[in-house]
Amino acid sequence: MPDADRQDATLEWVERVATFCVEEWGLTPITGRILGLLMICDPPERSAGQIADAIHASRASLTSNMRLLTTIGLIRKVRVPGDRTAYYRIEDDAWEKVIQRKIAGLGAFGDIAEEGLALIDDANPARTERIRAAQHALTWLRDLAARHPRDATT
């Protein structure tokens, strides 16, 4: 594949990652583009300027999105000996962290559903069943992940 075609295909793939991140996780498109680029680039590290140029983002919007991704542990800043530029790379366990957070969030809602069950009486079986269905499904997932932490993320 010629270099220009490969670059176009790579940018299209990065955009697909961004679209997924927007639709599934509510992230901004730039955040998704950063993740996509850092997943596919070689070498795996890029400076903020290189990332901004590659995804056509302003430095200001890039900075806030990079800070978010660093804070939540999906990317990290790295230094190259003898180079004053800060580089960023995706964490090796980034996707495991995403899955763990998602499972924890769903499990937390299962706990809220349990609290809801305690608030109602059994006089209205339909209402009880709606809450019980949420509680059962979400706490099952949480408990499954707790029993098999590595299996739930690989």
C-alpha cells in the first residue's frame, strides 16, 4: 500500500476509534482521536505537537484532553533521554482499566438498585420486578468480575 494511502487509511481508522469513543463512552472526538492515534502509531510515543498535527487539533483543546487521559490512567507522559520534549503513549493496560471501570460503574448501580428494593414493599410486583431485574443483572456482573478479575478483562 503506498504511503499516502496507508496514511489515509490510518486516519480513517483513528476516526472510527473516535466515533466509537463518542457514541459508546461520551468522550469528545479529540479524546477518541488521541486514543486511536496512540494505539496505532509507530513508534508508540508522540509529542503533543505531533499528536495535534496528526489529528488536526488545536493545542489548547489537545492539552485539556491529554490531561484527562493522563489523569484517568489511559495514557502516560514519557521522556526520552537527551530530549527535552515530553512524549505520550497509551498505557499497556489501558483497555483493562476501561473495562474494570465500566464493570465497577455497573456494579455501583446494582448497589443502588438493592437500596431501591429495600424502599418498596411487595404490594406492587411489577415495580419490584423492574428493580430486581436491574439489581440482579448488574450485581451478577460485578460479582463475576470479582470472582474472576483477569478473566473478566481478557
